[in-house]
Amino acid sequence: MSTKMTGPVEAYFEGRNARDLARALSGFSETAVVHDESRTHHGRAEISAWMQNTIEAYDDHSRLLRVEADGNGLIATAEVSGNFLGSPITLRYRFVTDGGMIAILEIAP
């Protein structure tokens, strides 16, 4: 990996993989926004529900392949496997941080 992950990004991946949603959510700001699967989730309550729903639907796990600096954030590329057509797939996670917290997360192929 070319760049070291920040604490909030590391907590997101480690928490999701361990099914520790409190840890996965810990790095998101109160007003954070997540864009995934053509949907937008606003604030920690919606993001928490999105995490729970996607874990239940896909039982997904991520293996980080690369992390790169991107202005005021990071782009993490991960191989994601789970209960979905085409598993495993490679996804790109774009994290924008503000004040040391995740403000925006965009997930795309």
C-alpha cells in the first residue's frame, strides 16, 4: 500500500469485517454522507442502518489491495467477497475527511 490508512478509515474496514458496527461507524462525522449502490445515506443513523442492511444482505468482507492519498482524503481499493453475484469484486472507496473524521464515503466499482 502506498499510503497509510487514517484511524477512521482503518476503523471502518476493521469494524465491518469484524461485524463491530460501533467501531466501523466511529470515524464518521455526525453529518457524514455515504454514496453506495445509487443511494445516498445522510448522518450516522442512516449510515449505521446502511451498514447493518448491507452486511445482512451480502455478508461481505473486504481485503484491502491499495490505499492512496486523494487531496483531503484517501482512495482505498479492496477486493470484496460475499453473498452476491460476481463475488469477489474490486471496489473503490473514496473517503473525504474533515476535522479528522469521515465526511464523505463514495463506493464504486
